[in-house]
Amino acid sequence: MKTRIVLSGLTALAMTLVVAGTASAATLTNQLDIGSQGSDVIALQQYLAQYPNIYPQGLVTGYYGSLTAQAVANWQQANGLPSVGRVGPLTLAALNTAMASFVSTDNLTSTGSLSLANVSAPVMSPEAVATTSTSATISWTTDKPAHDRVMYGTVWPFLYATAPSTSNPSFGTTANVTITGLQPNTLYYYVRESVDAFGNVQWTVVHTFTTAS
């Protein structure tokens, strides 16, 4: 049975924070895990709710349940952290940096609204793929600097949180991701990912390549 939760006051507060672009950013003071409650959880949920790919439910309840844990795991994966679904010391520091960047005055236009460059995901070009018998290099560009990654496997669908992946070593607008240790003459499925400095994530649809014999 599905339960619909309507929290108009908290939702309105979240929308106000994003649209108005307040100069003082919410920060988290405590580590969080399933069962946590309070203002830190509300601030975390408000931030994660900006990204439907990360937190599609977008509920702001003040309770850290399984949906919030999965959203945190998604955010951790997108930002190169262990995808454990709880807010430990490393994730706490990374979230506070990202949350501060998202609503700081540096992200405001001259009219006081948030810059679209900071709330939209990177635009990814079509990729070029070059393969050998044991490796594949996948290259593309983005319209703004991003961290880039390729998740892959021999079966589809796969879980983004557990699939093997290889990241681009640099932060920029050109991605060259080389996957090594592949099997010859094998079909692989892959999904590309680009994440900008503000945590905006872009994933592609699944594509395939076959290694050489």
C-alpha cells in the first residue's frame, strides 16, 4: 500500500530556500543514519530533493528512513564516496560543502535568483568508443566542468551502486575514461555519468560495446 505524505509547510520552506537563493546556507552538524530525526534531516532532505535522479520521492519529513538512506547512497555514488547510505564524517563534510555552494551568494544572478549554470546538470555530447580485446576508452565533452564516470557490466540492468565503474582522472569539460581488465569478444553495457561542482548529475541511457577478439 502506497502512503502519500503531504507536508505543505516544510515543502514551501524548501521551495523558498531554493528560489530565493538565501545567502546563509543550511549546514549539517551531526552524523546521520536510519532513525535520525530533526532539523539536520530536514535540511538534508531539502537539499537532496532538488535532484530527482538522486531523491525521486522528494519527501521532507524530518525522519531519516530507507528512502533518505537510498538518496544519500545515490548522492555518495555520484560524488565519488562510498555508497553506504549514512552520513558519516566524510559525507558530512562533502554535503556541507555542496549545500553551502548551492545556496551561497556566489550562485546568485544580479537579480537575486539562482544561476541556471548551478542548478542544471551538465549537458553531455555523444560519446566516441574505442576498444581493444581487454579495454575500452569512452570519450565525450560537457558544457561545463564535471567529474565523469562510466559504469559497466556484462548484464543489464545493473545497480549503479554496485556496478563496476571507472572515473575520469581530471575535472573538466573533456572526459576520457579507459576501462581495463575486460574479457575479449564480450558484449558490455555501460552508462555514462557527469557531475558538476554543485552535485548536479547527468546520466545517459544504457549503450553497449563489444571488445575485440
